[in-house]
Amino acid sequence: MYKLLIVDDEPTVRFGLRSYFDWSSYGIEVIGEADDGDVALEMIEKEQPDLILTDVRMPNMDGLALSRQVSALYPQCKIMFVSGHGDADYLKSALKVNAVDYIFKPVNLQELSAVMTRVVADLDAERAERRHKQEMQVKLNEGMPLLREKLLLSLISGSASKPELRERIQFLGLELPVDAPYWVMVVSVDDRAEVMGHRSERDRQLLWYSILNIYQELIDTHLRGYAFEYQVGEFVGVLRADIAGGTASDAAEALLALAGNVRENLERWLKIGVTIGIGDQVNTLSDVTYAYKQAREAADHKWYLGKNRIITMDGLEYPQLDADRMNKYDPVYTEQLISALKAADSDKLKQVLDPIFADLNRARRDGLKYGRNVCQQIVLAVGQLLLELGVQSPELEATESALWEALFEKETSDEMRHLIESYLSAVCERIGEKRIGKMANLVERVRAVIEENYSDASLTMADIGKAVYLTPTYVSLLFKQETGQTLNEYLTQVRVDKAKELLRDPQYKFYDICYAIGYTDPSYFTKLFKKVTGMTPSVYRDTHA
């Protein structure tokens, strides 16, 4: 309902306006009457009406004077004049004070109805607009954190519009002076694949939120600035390098203290390690993108420096390398590795790996990506060698498949070297076994296991593999390659040979022989025996006893 105040010095007019017009059908409630402008002002201040229907001429304060004050104090209030005077000067004055309409006495109800219809429509439109603005303001307030993060992202990506930067910062309420010194500090979670791998998506998001919360709290303690998540497992801090009342040395000490506390608190409370990269100080906010690139590059140097460190750009040294050697893998290394593998020389392998990874550590820019590429080249070359030698195995194939995935999870040179070295050692051992006849030894061990356990009806391929410390599939494959028989065929042969031996002695009953060689079903044993020997156990006994 809209609130209406009627102002007129004639009681009969006020009564008529209030009583003979159906205000409620227009969504209007008459909240009171006043007989003069000064009385009306007091009521307006108290009731805050939406509409005022006022006479023009009144004793103390006329309608025009009242309208001027109402327009100044309550601009949203709609004013309509009612007067018995058709004077054009009054009409002009009414229009000057933004009156919405002017009705002559005696009031025509149809005319009043038309005016009210139009006025209420205007009020409805204005109310809807105010409601829309309020809703938009609420949404804007709710989205303010996202808008702030969007601005910070644009700063480090270099996409922030410089002419609008100052205005946007002021609008978002960020304490980031455009002409002030800044640092950028990147916090990169170590062992990211492992950290994410055993957590649900919900737990991951909780972890990232916790890291960001700790980071921001420590920034507020040591310096001024803002932290945000830039990409998965990477958190960026845009930090003010000016400390009120402090020197540049004080600010640098606060920066290093912040980095140390971030690392210590994340390890203590969240049980995770992080590598922290810090770029050089820049002198304006628009240069933060350059500072971020430096901080990111510093963090990437865990490739050769190791994890869980604080790395600053001024603490890095770049060795001078021949341009032809920079980021270029020497094919001679592959030839040396292949030669060592063919000779099954594990010591030689390690000697070749030393210079390979020494060169990788010198290629410090994009070292992780470059190192991964070199390791992939090595694995491909070794896979080709295994095919040429015909010594590929299910075990090595599984190891190689796991290696391809693991290469993308490793973050340091030492981790990659350990991965490659373990794989090459397994390949070297496999080739060595092939070369020196260890396969034959393995076959003899398998045969011994079967000879000792053939009478066990529950003996399985898994039991045999476990006894020789290999998988059932691998054991079966090797045995078949070396003997031409499957494990099941050889086990059946041993059992049938033992049955023949026992059948030659009449004292052993047929079913006792069946159980003694590992079969629980005499009928099955009879069929198997005949299949292998061409005669039933009874016929064999009759002809050989």
C-alpha cells in the first residue's frame, strides 16, 4: 500500500476527499489529514508518505511553499495540487516544483481516478526499479570477492587495463596503490599428484581453502597484500613492499619471515611441503605481471635445487653454456646407454646417467619440461632395444607403462633420475638373465617346486609363482619360452609319471594312487591318464605290473 496525506484548510474538502473516493482500490492508504502546510510538514517527517494531495492556498504555509520543502527533503514523494483557483500563475508555479498533476475544485472523481491510475503506475515503476537496484547491489556485494580475485588475476597475467586500474581498485576496496613498490610470492605445493591422488574432490577443495586462509592470515601479520589461488596447487601473493615507518631492509626481513612462516605453518598444520618462489621488487602495480613471472620461475627451480625451499631470484645463478648445448640432448648419450644395456653393465649405466642429468640441471629454464622430454626419449630408445633383442616381458611392459605416468608426476631432477635408473636397472637385469642363462636356472627352480608339491591337490600357478618370487603370468611365460611346455602340462606330466611308478606296485590301490598324486576325483584321473598314455590305469597295471 502507498501512503497518502491530504492537506487542505477546508474540513469539508478533506472529508470529501477521504470519504468519497475508493483509495484502497488503487493500493493507497490515507494516513492522515492536515489543515495547513506547517502542520503537514510535521506529519510528513513522521509518516514519510508516498503521496501528498494538497490545496494551493492555505493561511500559514501554502501548498507551493510546502511543495518546495517536500521536494528538497523527500524527492521521491509525489505531490498533487487541488485548488478552486484556475489561475495560470499557480499552475506554472506548481509545475516548477515538480507537481505530478493539478486538479480543480470541485473535484471530479473520474478525473481524480485517472490521475491516481497514472500516479500509482509511476510509483509501481519506481518501486520496481529501486527493488531491482537493491537486488543488484546485494549480488554485487556477494560477488565482490570474485571481482577482487579477477582483478588480481588480471594483474599477474598482464591483462589489466592501466587507464581503469586506479578506478577499479578504489571501487573494489583494495589497498593497492598504483604507484607503490610490490613483491610477488608464489607458493607451489610439492608432490602435487600425490597430495591430490588420495583425496576426494571435497577434501581437495578444503585443502586449497585452508592453504589460502593460512597464507592470507600470515600476509596480514607480516606485510600488506592479497593471496589468491592462480592454478591447482599454486597460490600467489601480491605484497606491498612499503612498510609504514619502516626501511627497505625492514620490509625485506618481513618478506623472508613471511615466507618461512608460510612454509612452517603449512607443514605443521596441513602436513604438506611447499616450494616458495619470490620475484624481484617492482616499483608500480602495473609491473606485478613481471614480478609474477620471476616468482614462478624461481619456484620452478626446485627441478634441480629440491623441494620445500624458499627460492629468490637474486639467489639463483645461471651457468654460461654453449648455445649449441642449451636445451639440446646429445644422441651420443643414448648410444652409450644402449651399449651398457646390451652388455648388461649396471655400473656403466650409472656412469652414463651422471652427465645426462648434470646437463639437465644446467638447463634450468624450463628444466622440468625439458627433463621430462629427455627421459621420454630414453624410454623410447630402450623399448626399441627390447623389441630387437626379443627380451620384452609382461613385467617390463607393466613397469614401462607405469613409468610414462610417473614421469608427469615427478617434480625434481633427482626424482626423475631415480625413476629412469630403476627402469634401466630392471631392463639390464632382464637382458643379463637372458645372456647368462638364468632362465634355465629359473626353470629348474620351478621344476623343483612342482616335484616337491605335486601331491598337493590345491597347488596353483600362483603358488608356484610365489615360491620363485615372480608373478604367475611371468613364470608361465618364461617356462613356456624355455621348455615348450606350459606349467599345467608339466605338472600333469609329473603326476602321470608318478602314477605309472605306483601302478607298477600291486600293493597300492587305485584310489590311493589317485590321492597320492594330487587328484581328488578318480574318474577325472582315469580320463586324464588315458588321454596322456593312451590307456586306462587298469590296463597299464595289467601290462606293466
